[in-house]
Amino acid sequence: MKLRSGNQAAAEKTKSTRKKPLLSLKMMKLRSGTNAAAILNNPIPQTLLATKKLTLTNLSSPLLKLPPEVRNRIYYFVNGGNFIHVEGIPDRNSFFRIVLCRATMSEEDAHRAFETASASDESLCDSANRHSCCFEGLDTNSEFDTLNCTPGATKVSVSLLRTCRQIYQEAKYILYSTNTFSFRQPNIVTWFCSRLRKDLSGHERAIRNIHFDMAIDRRADEARWNEAIRALGGRLHGVQQVQISIHQAIIRRTYAQTRIVRSRNLTQGKNTFLAEISSLRRLSLRTLKISIFDSNRLAWFLAQESEYEWTHEQKQEWARNTEKVILSSGENT
């Protein structure tokens, strides 16, 4: 009998106690007819019991038994066709709230009034102030005229989307694609676009209709709205309709002196007023409507502005030229 060296004995002991791979053990069990039959006869559970019960309940739902096109119409009537104001929350720059519009005058009627009315027409004043009551109670230390507004809900209900997973998947884009989102704060536009991009759920591609309610009194206002327009053109690529209402009040003479001259250069590509509006050519727009109104001003401003204020005809000219240039762009065909 040969004596084994210490090294040989240790090596053999290690070899005998080494664990076999898990895969080999499983294969060994499957070679046994009893084990194989037990495994194959017990299917792997695909869903939780609670989920299975919910699925069976959904199959009995009268709503989910309807054809898909009928369900889509129901989803639209519940969550679509609204004009929604997206408002920032004071002292909370990273949050916003949504409020349903209550104005009796539609954007189409306001734009039609801008295109057809004369400068002295009182309907222009009604058009300019049509959304004032929509923000009643949202702003602090301010009063609003409520004569032109209809009573009704001020908040958007999304309870339908919480009903079940199937309805959520079917209706979640209706909320974004069939409503018009309106902004009067340029920083909220930028944040809203950025938030949707980070969401990674495709909501930013579902948005079709945007409205801007721009108050431009000085060059800083114009710069902020230029940034907002650039964010829209670069991030919300699914937008097909843009409506812009510009409320202007000339306060600084150095700003006012060049405004009328600017309005005549758009067709030559030299526009500098709201220059970033040209970035809307990145979008596949079907509709662009621009209206320009005068902001409510104190009486002592009127004499100062009379020398520099755009005439109503000049406002109409600038709006029409801008719409024509952007919609006729080759990128929008």
C-alpha cells in the first residue's frame, strides 16, 4: 500500500467535496421519471391570483365589451376636448396645476375677431380679457371680471384612468392628444416640456394642441417667451396646432422704437421680434393662429405709447406673415 503525500491527500479531499454545478443537479433530477413528471405537470404561475380575479372582472365589464372605437369615443367625452390652463404654483417652481377654461369665447372666435375687427371695435377688448376669470382664486391680491365666464368644474378629473390597468392603457393618451394646453407663464412651458421628456412614457409625443397667452411689456418678457417657444419646437414633436395670443404694452421707449420696423422683415427672414417663433418650423403644424391685443394700461401710458404703438393693421400684417412663413416651410409638408 502506497503512502500518499500530504498534498495528494488534500487534493483528493477537495475534489470529492467540491459542489457540482446547479445545472447538473437539475439535469440529474430531470432524468428521474418521477421528478420530470412532477415538474411538467405543475405549470409555472403566470399571474398573481389577485390579478387573475381582476382580469375575470374586466371580461364581464359592459364598457370593456364595447368595440374599441366606441370605447375611444367614451374616453374622449370623459377626458378630452378641454381647454386646460397649466399654471405654476407660487413659491414652488417645480410644480404646476391644471385648471379647466371657463371662458365663453373660444380661441377661434377670438382669432376671428382679431382678423376682422377694426381697431375701435369693442369686441377686441372682450377677446383680450376672455380668460381673466379662469384664474380667479389662483392669484393672490388680484380681482377678476367674471362676466364672460361660465360656471362649471375648474379641475380635470382623471379618475377614469384609475379604474383598471386596461382602461389606463387605452385612455392615457386621450388626455394628452385631445385637449389644448394653455400657458401664460413662459417658465412653466420650459419646465412642462422638460418634465414630459423625463417621464419616458411617450406623453410628450401625444400632445397635439398648444396655446400661449403671452404678456410682453418689455424685452425681458420677450426673451423668456423666446426660450419657451424654443422648448416647444425642440421637445414636443407631436404638436400639430399652435395658437398664440400676444398682449403687448409698450413701457420702455427704447424697446418700442424698433417694433414697427421689425414687423416688416419677417418674409425676408430678418424678423427679430419673437425671433424664436421660427423654431416652430421644426413641427409638423397643420394650424398656426396668432392674435395681438393691447394690454390693459394706465391712462398716463397711452400718450407715451401713441407714437410707437402698432396700428391694428400692422398687427394683422405681422400675424399673417408669420403664419404664412411658418406653415409654408418645407419641414411642415
